[in-house]
Amino acid sequence: MTIKIAVQAAPFDLGAEIAALHRDTPAVGAVASFLGTVRNEAGTVSEMCLEHYPGMTEKALAEIVQNAQTRWALHSVTVIHRIGPLAPCDPIVMVAVASAHRDAAFAACAFIMDFLKTQAPFWKQETTADGAHWVDAKDSDTGACARWAAPDL
């Protein structure tokens, strides 16, 4: 299995990253991806700054991908998460998974994203007209992980 994990300030090319997942791999029948962007629903966010714990972040992401690999037969996985200052609509994160069949690709992509949101050490700070504030974790993200719990875990 090919795994690419990157934590970077630079933008990424979603199309190129997805193409690389299955290039010259005839066993791949499905690629599923997720792209997360800086949200500004209320029109008040001027910037989001993402921080992380270098070394620990990459290790946490690798463990999440390894856990996905134990559940589904995957050919390749790419996880890229940006850090630093980002503007509304900028891409923050991409998860892309290639497998022989769509069910595995869809499920593994959702699994990786759900656990990335709760287990990878990233911190978000939003800047609005009122100043900067840290974004709290959401109960809905924790709840999303609960759906993956196996009875024997």
C-alpha cells in the first residue's frame, strides 16, 4: 500500500493528488476523496490559522491510516493537511483513498476524516472583527467516531 501524509503550509493540487493515487495501478476500481475548506458561514471570519504539534501530528495521521488499512483493503491513501494562516474558501485538508471497490473507498475516506478531526493534534484559531479566538472541538465530531466502534474494541 502506498501512503502519503503531508502537513504543510503550501497549497496542494487536488486533481494531481487524486491522479497519483491510481496511476499505473489497474487493480484500483474506486477512488473516494474529501476536500475540506475554510468555512465562513456568518461572513465574519477573515482568517483561520492552523497550528499543529510537528512529529506527533504526522504520527497520529499515520496511525489513523493504518487503522483504516486493517478494516478495508486499500491500495493507496493520501492525507494532506495545511497549517498556517488561511483565508475563507482556502482548502484545509484532503483525504483520498484508492481501493478495488467503492464501498471500501467511501468507508475508509469517511473513517480517516472522522478520526483526523478528533485524534490529530491540530488547533484552529479564527480571526473576526472581534479579534482572534480558538475554535472548540465539536461534540458532533466525537459522535461521528462512535459509529466506527467495533463491539470487540
